[in-house]
Amino acid sequence: MSINPKNVLNKNKNLNKRVDVDKINLDGVDITDLKFNGKNYTKHINLISLLDEISACQLSDAYNSISSRSGTIQSIKPINNHKVWGRIFTAETTSDDWGTSALAIDAADEGDILFFKVDSEDKAIWGELASSCARDNGIKATVIYGSARDLDALLYMDFPVFASNFCPNAGSALGLGTLGETISVEGVDINSGDFLLADESGIVVIPQSLFAKTIEAALAVKIKEAGIIQDINGGKTLAEIVGLR
């Protein structure tokens, strides 16, 4: 591969740079700016700066303000209390089939978050070995509407896992599920390419078509809450701030 000046400049971009919240500019930002493509440095850094700072609670409030929906799936909880954000890759299978998990790891793109819909919680479709493989393949996290296992390992791994349950038993490597198709979980339709942010409070799913509007609203929520905290530190009560007194 030939190297030209543009390649060198792109490699020297500081992708770890972060912008203070009160200086973040989201003009023209869309979901594709989650990844640096060599041309979107300013948009990428501003977007990442916000996502690193906002919580699932703040994103849910923002999404509710533009859609009257929370974006949450109440039964899915953090297994090991990590925060993660990224685009979703969907999979659907039965609890007898952990083989679809292995196929999803291979099919997803680097930086994706795997989202599994499982027909029951009777058996686990994810555990330590799958987490290790997914992490090594560049997958950012796994979310399961179903069961995980190997909590003795997952609790101490640097790979985020969210699930609706856990159990010690598993099925077989059948590989009979579907990948990349629309799934519906607790009334929420989820597509590959949609956005997910998850942390200690739970998960929030944002349709990719509403990502730009939601992320702008999330910045407003973050700035407003920062102002409220400043007022509280200045001596005001929460009741006074929200107009109850």
C-alpha cells in the first residue's frame, strides 16, 4: 500500500482528544460519525466527547423529549457494571442454541454491540469464552434478552455484558438462529445499525433515524443538569429549582 501525505495526517489525528461539554458542537453530526473515517475528525471528536459524558438516564430523557418513548428495555440489566455505546448488530435464537452467538461474533463489524433476542431464559447463550472471543474480534459489548453464564469470570472481565437473567447451564452449538434481522423486544423494534448506550442503570436503544435529533437533545439535557448541580452547590434546594417552592 502506498503512503501519501493524507494518510500520514490521518494517522496523526489525536482520536483520544475530548471537548468540554459546554464547548461541544454537534452541527451536522450523524450516526456515521461514531467512527473516524479520515474526513470527519471534528464531528467525531465532538460526538465522542458527549457520549463519554452522558448516562443512559440522560439519553433516555432526551429520547423521550422528542419521541415520547423511553428507549429502555426494563428487563435487561448490567452484568458487570460497564458503560458502553455503539451501533447494534442483531441476532435471534433459542436458548438451546449458543452456536448462533459464535456466528454473530464473526458476522458483526468491529465496534458493534451484539444484541440477542432469545426465546427463553432456561439456558445461557453467552459466557466467558464468547466474551473473550468477541473482545478479541473488536466487538464492544453484548446485550442479551435471555441468559448469560460464567458470572465468576464476567464480573471481572473488561467486556461489558447486559442480560435479562443468568444461569449455569447452556445448550448446544446449533447455529440455527438469524443474524442482522429486525427483532422486537418488549415492544421495541431493534434493527442492526441502531444505536445503544448502556451503563449501570440499564440500556437505551435509539433508532438510527432519530440518532441526530436525540443526541442534540442529550447535549441539552447534560448542560441543563450541570446547571442544576451548580445551583444546588450554590445553596438552592431541588424543590426551588424545579419551581415547587
